[in-house]
Amino acid sequence: MGKQRVLSGVQPTGNYHLGNYLGAIRNWVEGQSEYENYLFVADLHAITVPQVPYDSTRLASDTYTLVALYLACGLDLDYSTIFVQSHVSAHSELTWLLNCITPLNWLEDMIQFKEKAVKQGENVNVGLLDYPVLMAADILLYQADKVPVGEDQKQHLELTRDIAARFNHQFGKPDQQVLKLPDPLIRKEGARVMSLADGTRKMSKSDPSDLSRINLLDPPDQIQYKIKRCKTDPIRGLTFDDPERPECNNLLTLYMLLAGKAKKEVAAQCQDMGWGQFKPLLTDTIIESLKPIQEKYQAITEDKGYLESVLRDGRQKAQAIANQTLAQVKAALGYSVPL
Ligand code: TRP
């Protein structure tokens, strides 16, 4: 049997931070040799929220940065195909076809849509509502077996399964499904990295305060400054899982994940520490673990031709699979084949 296929993506919105790394990219890297991986930059999703202020160079440069970070974090082209969503036009095309079989109320019920719509007030475009159908197209085009998703994207994966099942039911033959239903890939140590300013909120690239996150490309002095300033509590002795101490849990978890230690070990090591002792330890651990990524990133970005060749290959491999699925979907829907 061949390897199972994994598919996932991240939006190119700049400020790539420890949450993106520990919650997504690092997991892809760790599991990559077991699977056949298709990992992409979700640049079509990136315009579902208004780009303000508009800067015509930003989308492309954030895309290149993300691809360089994928590689710098250790994605290996022997196992992983890296590509850009907008380079494979089948994503947009399948979205349209799936739009026409997706009930409107399924989309109106999506939690993330409701949350983002409230945040955006008057300025809600159709793309924001349609976001999950585009995501379904991303996944279904590659007949993915597994999709590593965090808590916030689980509902979208459920919807993807519902859309695929509905399509197969309406247009497939009983013995032959056109679209494969993907399963979530859930990892034991689901890392939810929280904001440095508030341990109850997720670390986020859209938080207006840069002090709330550690960006993967932050230089050492900035990391030191951010950890020095981050929110803590006045209690001595550090513990995991105390609901009264979300910041403490978050910072210990960061240390545990980056130092590669077991939870028990960290709990024992830090139980009598105060913040004055723990913060320098955490600072050094973050700086040391980001150093190789930052060095590799520098080397990769110095060679734009290399990045372009990675994306050219990725696009070709992705297109080969995506176009095949698209053709099957169109055939199932009864479209004429262009001569
Ligand atoms: N919506 C995802 C996010 O913001 C990104 C994404 C787009 C994605 N398409 C996908 C993730 C398909 C997994 C599979 O995190």
C-alpha cells in the first residue's frame, strides 16, 4: 500500500509566529516521512478579509516568506510538495462547482464566519462566507486522507466531509465515490500557543500588539525584550494546568515544546522557580531553537531562483493531481468535455 496523503495550508498574512510553528508547521515536519504531503500557501483565502492598507507587493512577498519558512523549518521536498494555491486554478474552479451543491445555511452556521463577520461589521464580502467551500476544494482536489487541523478549523473539515458526501450521493455511482472523505489528523500534544499578553487568547498574527507574540524571524534581543515584558503572575513556583494561571501554563508549555522535554520533567524542574529564574531560561531556549530556522531562512531567501524552482515543481505536481479530480467532478456533473 502507498502512503496516505496529507494536505494542509497556512494563509500568507505575515507575522509568522511560534503558534504557527508549534501548532502546525513543526507537526508537518515531524510526521512528513510517514505520509505523502501536499502543503500549500492559502493565498486565495488571504483576500477574504480586506487588505488594509492595500500594498500591491504584500501578498507575493508574504507568500515567498512563508514558502521559505516552510523549507527553513525542515519540510523536505523528498516527502513534501510545496505550492501556492492561486498557482493551481483548479482550486477556484472546484470552489464554484461545490458552491452550487452547498446549502447556504451550512455556511451561515460556521462559527468562524459568524465571529469574523461580527468583527468586520459592515464590511463582509461573499468570499468570507464562501471560505469553507474553498477550503473543501483545497482538500478534496487532492483526495487527501488526512488533514492536520487545529481546533479552530475542525468545523471546516466536518463541512468538507459533508460536502463530499453530498456530492458523492448526488452525482457519484453507488460503487464509486468521486471525492474521498478526509479524516482529521490529530496529534497527541496539540499545541495551542497563547498570547504573551493574555494567556486565555490564542497567539495571533492579527493582534495589533507585536509584544503578544514571538515571530519566527524575531532577532534575539527582541525575543529577550518580549519575554521580559510578557504577562505573568505574582505567584512563586510554576505549575501546568492551573486554570487561575493561564500565562504560567502557556510559558511552561512553550518551554517544554521547544526544549523537547517531557511535561513531568518540566513540572519537576520548575516547581520551585520564580519568574526571575524561569524567564532567562525560556528566553535562551526560544533563541536557540529559532536560530537554525533563522539561519536557514537567510540562506534560502538569498537565492530567489531556488524558491522559484521549488514552486514551479510544486505547481506541476499539484496540478497533475488537482486537474484529474476536477475532470472527474465535471464528468460526474455531466459537463461536456471541450474538444
Ligand atoms: N483555513 C486554514 C487556516 O486559516 C488554512 C487552510 C486553507 C487550510 N485551506 C486549507 C488548512 C486546507 C487545511 C486544509 O488555518
